[in-house]
Amino acid sequence: MTLEQDIAACFDLGGRIQSVRPYGHGLINDTFVVITDTGRRVILQRINRHVFANPECIMENLRVLMDHVNRHLSTGQTAARELKLPGMFLSHAGKDFIIDAQSGFWRALGYIENTRTLEKITDMRQAEEVGFALGRFHALVHDLDPTRLHQTLPGFHDAPNYLARFTLTSNRKTPDSAELKYCFAFVEARRNLAPILETAKRERNLVIRPIHGDTKLDNFLFDITTGQAVSLIDLDTVQPGLIHFDIGDCLRSCANLAGESPADIGAVRFDLDICRAILRHYLAETRSFLTQLDYEYLYDAIRLIPFELGLRFLTDHLEGNHYFKTDRPGQNLHRAMVQFRLTASIEGHAKEIKTIVADSVPVT
Ligand code: GN1
Ligand code: MG
């Protein structure tokens, strides 16, 4: 028996375990899909303790989130089309997690049937669905008091802090390749960009709300039959934050058709049609509670989040790849280059993106 089979057997999954296989492409946690003899599929995950110091907080947040969303559903406050969120299974001891002998933290989540993820957006309807789903998610949680949620990853989107850490690390290192020279110069030229959202937060131009925290395309589930986006998964980083983090992260993932690890970095660019489709549908779902100031910072967020992720990959490369999983040397440097190319493409389209934002804001 493998460790993950042993662990799967500790949860009450309503049947005997038939198989446990690795699943998905996450860069942080270890994910498996379990199949039971009743044909049920369950997602089994070992949370990366190096990243999440207090995984218990993730589970508490999940419970708060589920209670809140279920209350919304039972009072019919939202329209007929609902997002499904994965449920949690309890262990035979009645807990929603298990700690193994090596302190590994495991949980089992419902698999949402008849759905798939997309490797990339191939038609505009998919982009519209992403915009809808993110907007609906924010609409569902916008009236949840953010102080009821733990910070599962303190400073997760604190770009000035990532910049400070990069500065410390890079001061000890001479850029000895063309790639590193490009990256160091790219960051130097954008020191002013890093604090833009943190400053807006401090000055109360932007308010703290519950956010998802990890809105890349892989975390949207699409119904296989209808093509509708029916779920947003990977709820580990649901915590208090700025909705701008989620919008920037979603667009940097969805509107870059080359993906996060393309063979040809030259293929990386920001797709304006996808940006338009996502924003329009997102803003239609969130119009009742977003403010003028929220709209004013959208372009900055779209530009900042790929820059921030590039910084995170670059620093991890310099520090020896402790954070993001890699399967070859130099992979995090390559990932950083991709995000910087994307940032540059966004900057090159600044005018068009600002026009898209202005045209997508619903008229009141
Ligand atoms: C990580 O583990 P995964 O793949 O869901 C990271 C995100 C990055 C993403 C880039 C907790 O997400 O912030 O945007 O990689 N998650 C964490 O692929 O750091
Ligand atoms: Mg994640």
C-alpha cells in the first residue's frame, strides 16, 4: 500500500478504495484522485506545509465559506445559475483532515462530476464563462465579513514585500546569463509598479473583501455537456484581500494563450479579445457592489499580478526553488521570463486595455 492509499482509507468515502492516482498540475500541493468501488471519485490532497504554515486555517476558512454560500443558496439571494463548491469528507474519526506520521496534512474533497478543466481558452464563450464564474464567486462572498477568514498565506499578494525579498537575494548574485540580466533590468525598471495596490489599500481607496486568491484557468471547472463554468476550485487561498488580485491573476492566466511554460517565449502575448470577454461578464456580475475606485485600479491590477508572479518565480529560482515545484533546472527562471514578457505585452496595450475597462463598466 502506498502512503496515499493508506490515507485515503482513513476517510469515510462511502466505499472501498479501488485506485489512487496523481492528479492535475498544481505547483504547490500534492493532489490525487481516488476512485471507490461505488464509482465515486474523490480528490485527496496533501497540503504543502512549507507554503501553508497552518493548514488548519484553510479548513476553518472552507467551513466559513461553505456556510456562507449555503445560506445564500437557501435564501435564494442569487439567480438560478449557481456555482458548485467542492464539499469535504470526514475521516473515520470525524475530522475533516488527517495528519500522517511525517506531519503531512491531508484532506479529501468532493470531485465535481461531468466537468473538465481547460488547458487554454479556445473560444470566446469560454472566456465569458470564466468572467461569469469569477464575478459570481465574488458576488457570493462580497457580503461575508472578511475578518471571519484567516489569512492562510499572510502577505500572499504583497508585491512590495516580494520586491524587497528579491532585492535582498539579488544583491548577493551577479546576473551571469542573458536571461538573468534581462530579468534584473526588467524588475529595476518597474520598482514603482510594485506598491500600487498595497498603497491603494492603505489609503482606503480599495477595500478588503474575501477573495479566492488563485484564479488561474486550471481552477475553473466547465460542465462537459453544456460548456458552462460551474465551479471554482482550489480554495486554499480564500482569505481577506483585494478582488483586484483575483482579476489580475485570472487575466494573466487566461489571456496568455501560450501558457505559463511555452517552448517559445516569443509566443507570449496578452489577448485583448479574451480580456474583453472576461471583464465584460465579470463586471456584469459584480456591478451591484463594485465602486468607481475599484474600476480605476483594474488596469494596474492586470499589469501588476503577472509582474508579481514573475518576481516570485525569479526569486525562487535565485533561492534554490524551495517554493514552486520544478522538474528541470532553470524552470522557474523560464517561468519568470514568461510572466515578464506578458507584463511587457500588457504595457504595450495599456491604452486598449484601459478602453476595454471603460467600455465594460456597466452603466448605472
Ligand atoms: C501556484 O499551486 P497552484 O498551481 O494552484 C501559486 C499561485 C500561482 C500559480 C502559478 C499558493 O498555484 O499563486 O499563481 O502557482 N499558489 C500559491 O501557476 O503560491
Ligand atoms: Mg493553488
